[in-house]
Amino acid sequence: MGWLIFTYEKSIPVCLWMNTHECEKLPCIADERVCGDTFLRVEKIGDLEFVVSDIWMYNSNCVYACSTFSQRYEWLKKLLPLVFQSKDGFVKLIHKSEMEEHAIKGYEEHPEEVGKPGYFVEKDDSQLMEIVKLNIPDCYEIPGKGYLRVPDLKTSVYLRSRGERFSCKCVPYDDEFWDVVENIPEIK
């Protein structure tokens, strides 16, 4: 995550990409009228490709402080095509609603209160699965889905303590096996 900043440098409009590690000028086609200090919250997905998730300042006016995330989200959806153009070799801005499928780490949740910050929620791909203990030690079946992996002693002790039939959160490991993703306590 970072910021695209549209401002002036020696009376010339510029587009800056800035995050905690870098700050660089980028080639951009934009209506010059947005360059009065406009800050867009973005995620960089390519050299010149950015997904726009929020706006903080628009021409030196702090829209963040006087609007909800939903209002800014809808406003950005209308604003982006009006003031920004994308061509090869220039910045491409994508609104989140136009996002194609990409691997993501999680989501940003936003309360519906003016000026309240959002917070990150990690994506949870786990599924609550019904587990059946088999007669062979450390063998557990997920009926109709496959088997549970028992990669270490800590997992073994945890699963043995759960009984003959139980439910737990799992994620696919491959076509046949699943991993437990619950918080497994250390062995004492």
C-alpha cells in the first residue's frame, strides 16, 4: 500500500508514487486541476498499475475528514474516468470495483463513521470441516474430501485430544490432504 500524490513541482504538475520505502515520479495522464495536492490510497500491482482504494485529500481539501468510506468509494468510481486516462507507458488507475481476480492477503474494513480509519482483516480461506479419527494412529479422515495431515508432534497431540469426531478449521494442502489452521497450543 502507498499513495499516489498529484501536486505541483516548480509550477509543473507531477504524479508521485510514495510508500515507506520509495518515492518516485511517474508518467501520468490526468486533468491538471487535480494536481492541487490530491492524495489517493493505492496498492501497486504492476510497474505503472495501481488499484485505488481510497482518497484522503482532493485539491488540498481533506475529504477523508468529512465523509464515510462508502461515500468516498462511490465518488472515486465516478471521478477516476473523468480526470485520469490510461495509455501504454503511463499510470493506469483501477477502481476496486473493476478489479479482476488477483491473489490477495486480506481486506480493509471501514466503519461507516466520518473520519474513522479502516483496519486490515486477513483473508480467511479456511473451512470448518467434520473430522473422523481412524483406527490407525494419527490418521484422520474428512469424509468425502480427503485426509488431515499430521506434520508434527504438536498437531498429533492436539488432534488426539479432540476425540473420535470433531470439527476444526482446515485449508486444502493438495487434492487429497488438508492442513489444520487452528491455533494449536505448545506441548507442555
